[in-house]
Amino acid sequence: MRLFLLLNLRRLVRQPVRTVLGAVAAAAGVALVVSVAVTTTSVSRSFADFASHVAGPAPLRVVGATSRGGLDESVLSTVERTPGVGAAVPMVQAVTLADPGPGAPGGTRTVTGQTGSSVQPVLAVGIDCRAQPLVPSLPCGAGSALATGTTTGPPTLSAALLRRLGPDGVLLTDDGRLPLRGAPVVSRLDAVVGGQVVVMPLAQSQALFGRSHRLDVVYVVPSAGTHVETLKQRLSAAVGPWNGVLRSTDPPPAATVVLGGLVPLFGLMGLFALAIGAVLVYDVIAISLEERRLDLEAGLMGLAGGLLGTVGGVALAGPVTAGLSDFTRRTVGIAVTVHVTPAPFAVGAALGVGLAVAAAWFSARRALRMDVAAELSNRGLRDETAPRVRWRRGALCLGLGLAGVALSWVAGFHGGMYTWQSHLGSVALLGTSTAFALAVALAAPGVALWVLRLWRGRNASVGLGLANLVRNPGRTSVMAVAVGSAVAIAFVVASFDLSIHDAITSAITRTRNQSLRVSTTPPNNALDIDARIPPAVLTSLRHLPGVAGLESGAVVGSGHTSSGLIGVEGQDDQNLPFDVVSGTKDLSAFDRGQVLVGVGLARRLHLRAGSQLALDTPTGTVRVPVQGVWLNGDFAGGVVNMPMSMLTALYGPQPAGEVALRPGPGVTLDQLAREVTAAKLDPDLQVQTPTELASSVSTDVRSQLAPFWALQRGLLLVAFVAVLSTLLLVGAQRRRELGLLAAVGMRPSELFRMVMSEAAVVAVIGVALGALGAIGQYEASHEVIPIFIGYKDPFRLAGGTVVVYGVLVTLVVLIAAALPAWRTSRLEVAASLRYE
């Protein structure tokens, strides 16, 4: 065994280029899978870290029907009376915004959508002396703020937050701006959510953040000898089904919505990358067998590649977690950071070894059947006959891809209201993508043959390169798929980017074309940000001369589990903008309390026109009648729309996060915007016309596509490795032929040109076929996407992306081909023909 390892390590060291190729090929397949594992772990660990700092020894928490003030104060006494409860700690956890003062250091990225804004999310925690079981060192002496329950004065800051905000920072609340000058500072708070936290008396937080007689959470410490699971069951029975009892480390439901959509999608892409990586490793191992046919170091290369892929997966998890963190900071005030544990390295190493060994098995089988005498004499001959081009198989895969598009249309019909449509959509999307990728692979050699026939009689070097592509259809297919995949992902992501932008612009300009948005919160993903428009500002807005009317709305997240989360939207305006797929959207029925639900909610709860929807509220479960199902994409379609008066009756008064101002006669939107701005009602007040609002929301949504662009960059690397390893393999396999060409007078420059032309042709073929296949993949995704987001964006094709990324991928391919071309041009003729 020791001798085996030494021999293989020796060959790995002596062949560094091939070793690096094998490791990178395995890493390309492992990185995506590892990134999914790292992202999932990072989310769990980030919430667990938050729980360890805030919940302390409390293993359980009781939450209400809504994420914001969902617990009635009466629930606290119910919890305290439950047998087995040692301590019950009431708490407010409000996500708000902090505005740095003029002396603050460089501003952070904007979250309000206001140009130049450096406002940042902050978690405001409200507690009183009942929190001493969690934090024994709380200052609860006579006269302390926590003991007296004062509702005035600045909160306690972390040292990190004070450094970021400066001495003149301001905390935004639902009741106005709270100056932070002179606020007490506690350095130990730096460990909580990165220091983005303030602590204040419970009564003050309830007054500032619209929690009158309401709480966000009650942490529970069991009494001695009480089993946690037993206590959890008792509490669930005591507080009622509309409230929830969770582990302290369980993530909030709203924070897991995005992760639940990203992980399966990246998992599918990870499997695709593993398949490509296996083919690339096969190429590299085949090079080893062609050059020596004696050393089997696949496992060692796979191990190195697995570890390298883990590092790449951690790097890829960076932009994914950054996008998630931006979302979770706005919803629950918790930042998601990358957490790396030993597990991903173990998984990556195992995947790399398994990938390499599986890929090498095919080459090893061929090595076992080799002619030993011929190998020892270095006279192994190769069949020079080109395999037949598999046109029928390519046509079959194309037909399967088109059938997948048709099934995708069936799956997305009417937004995918039925459960079977969601299952069909996933299968159809995966099948369509696979079929078109195989069609590209099978068609590439045939296209190369067609180009070869057109080229006959012209430049000999290019003709020989084309002949090599036709003679090795398997290798040509691998390179074409790798190149085509990089272009296809760019095309699909860019097309969705364009489609989303047009959909947002159309929706906003259609529903708000005669109104002005005024708000103190971001225009997107601001459901639970408690920095609403203060009542005094609302009153002033109503009395501005150019304002003919003011309409407000509210959104409540109902439910205490990720699978039970429902977005409840109330509105004052008389606009019902979305398309109905079942039932009606009668305005008079809507005003009478007959609600409209999104397709995601209809599918989850099997709702139709005439159904009764059960909604959890802070005081119990209420059933409301459904008049129709429509394509509202909020909460991924898991949303219900009702009149504002009905929402207030169910969930209590809601502070206005934004309002729509209607201009008076003869007043344009631009004139009204200038009037509101000139009034200087609030330094953080945003004023946006429909066009400005559409641009702001579109930019925010586009940032959520960053993980997919990171994937596309990874596929560029895959294309580089695919071309490099394949052309090196071809050079090793055809050493004798290349020697003969050099012997009969082919110059080194012509040999170099032959290999480079081979790469250029396969790049052009891959780009062209990849773009054609991407149209089918995008169409399938476009039909299925309403199942996942609850709204169907318009069909748009970003044709310019094919040109831009086609040129970029071609340059990458030519760079990758430079080394094999250089090696071919420096071929030693005597060594190649030594025994022939």
C-alpha cells in the first residue's frame, strides 16, 4: 500500500499540469453541491448564534399569529400558569432603521431606496426585569429604567453601532425619530447580530413600535426536572393553535422563505455540475492512461479536487448568503454570515474521491483489456475510423425537450393551482433542461461535420481541426455542452432580469400611474420594518394643498411556521390589478369581505371560489370567504387580499409604512413630489413617482439574481477546464498522427493553428447551439415560474446577452486551447514515430 501511494504521489508531482486539471475538474463538480450545504449550515448557525445571545438558557419560545406584535399580553399569564414553566420572559423584537449622524464614518449600502442614504437595519429589543433569568447581570436596581418601565430616554447601544452611527445617530420608530446622543453603551452587545442592536425598556418599545398590549415573543425556561419536549406539548395546548411554540434556535418562518426556494434549485444545478465534472475527470484520467497506462491516481486527484471544490463552494456561498442576509436583516434583524464547519470538507472530499473513482472506472476497464506486449513496445494502434454522427438520438432529445416545454405549459396553466401541477412542473423543468443539453451534445459533432464539408478545399490546418472534432464526437460533445451551458445560464438569467424589470414597471405604472408613493421604509421586502410614517407626518400630508386624497395599506405576515406563512394585505384603493384564474374579483363583493387569494395559497390549502380560508389572528382563528384566485406574486403567491377595514378588525390598527398621494386638479405628480419634499416633514421621508418606484424595486429584485450570476461565472471555469483537458487528451491520443503530419512538412505554426481553430469552431458551435437550447429552457422556466413565485412575468429574450457572453466564452475557450496548441506545436517528431 505504501509503495502504491508513493508511486502515485510521484506521478502526481511529475505531471503537475495534469494533476491540477484533474483536481479542478473534480472541484468544478463539487463546488455547487458544497455551496448548498454551506448556505444551509450558515443560515442555521446564524440563527442559533442569535438564540444563544438573546434566549440564553431558554430552550423554547412562544410566538403569536403574526410576526409583528402577534402575542396578546394575556398569553403571558397563560404561559406562566402552565405546569413546568420556571420563568417566562416577555420581549419585543422590532426591526427598525438607524440613521447615522453627519459625523458618522463612510455610509453603508442603502436600504431605503433613497439615493445616498446610509440608513441601516437595527434590531430593537424591548425587555424588563423579568429577563433576569436570561441575563442575570441586567441593571434592575431601584430607579433603573428597566425596573420603572420608563417610556422616554435613549436606548442602550452596542459599541459597534455607536461607531457606525456616530454621536448624532437617530433611531427611526413608528412614532418618529429617537435621538441616540448620550445613549449608554454596552460593549457586550457587539456579539449580538454583529452589534446592530439597541435595548430599551419593554414599555417604551411597545409605545414606539405600535405594540400596545402586544408582545413579539415569550421565552420560556423550564423548571427543574421538566423535560423540554413535554413542556412544549403543554404550552402548545395552553396557548391555542393560532399561537406557536418553537425551539429558541428555530429560524423565524419569514426568514426561511427565500432559502426554501434557492436550495432545491441550486441542488439541481449542483447535480448538473457533478455530471459535467465527472466527464472532465474522465478526460483527465484518460490522458494518464494514454501517456503511461500504468498509474491510477484518480482517487488522490479526486481528494484534492474535492477539497479545492469545498473552498470554491465556500466562496460561492458568499454571494448567496449575502443576498439572504440582506433579506433576513430586513425581516427579522438577523444577519446571515458564512459559517464553515468540518462537515463540508468531509462531504467535498468524499464527493471528489467518488466522482474521480467513478469517472476513472471506465478508463480502468479499458486499461485492463489493453495488449500488454503492444504497450511495452509502445506500439498501441488506434482505430482511425470516425464514429457515426447520432442524428436520430439528437432529434429524439430535441423532441423530448419540446415535449417538456409543452408539459411545462400544462404545469403552469392558471398559475399551477393544483398540487399535481407543482410536481409536474419540477419534473418538466428538469427534464426539459436535460433534454436540450443532450440535444446540444449530440448535435455538435453533426454541425462540425457540416462545417467540415463546407470547408473542404480551403485552409488545411482548419480542415484538420474540424476533422478532429468529427472523429471524436464524444469529446466534441463535452466541450460544446460546457461552452453552451455557460452561455445558456447567462441568457436565461438575463432574460428573467429583463422580464422581471418589465413586469415590475408595468404593474407599478398601471396601478399607481396617478399617485405618488411616500414612505419611510424600503420599497421592497419591508414587511416587518418598524420605521413607519409617524402619525403627525400623516396628518401633515393630508393637509398639503396639492393633495386630493391619501390612500394607505398594510401587510401582515400570519402564521408561525414556514409552511403555514400567509401574507395578509389590506388596501384602501379601489384597484384590483391582477389577473383572476378562478372565480371573480368583484369590487362590491370585495368590499363586503370576500377576499382574493394568490395561486400559491390556493394550491397549498386547496382553495377555490366559495372556499373558507382560516386565518390565525392574535385573538384566535377566523374564517373568511374566498371569491377568487388571482396572480398576486407577493409571498410567492401565498397571499390573501382584503379591504383595509377588514384587516384592521382582524389584526388591530397598523401603522402606515407607505401611502399613495393623489394629486388635486391641475397638479402633476412631479409638482406634488416637489411640494412634499419642500415641506420637509421628515428627513427620512421618501417621495417617489411611479417611474422612480419601478426603478427602485427592479434594482432591488435584480440584486437577488446575484447567486445565479455567480453560478454562471463558475460555468465559465468549467468551460475552460473542459476545453483544456479535452484538447490535451486529443493531443495525447493522436501523438502518432501529429508526428506524421510534422514529418511530412506541417510547420509548428500550422499545428498550433490547427488546435486553435478546433477550439474556435467548437466555441462557436457551443455558443450557437447553447443559445438555441436556452430558448427552450427559458420558455419551460417561464411557464413553470408562476408555481414558485405566484406571478407570471412577460416573455422576454435578452438576445444581446448571447453576443456579449458568446464573445466572452469564446475568448475563455481560446485561452484554454493555448496550452494544448503550444504543446502540439513543440511535438518531438522522432519520439512520436520512434517505433513506427
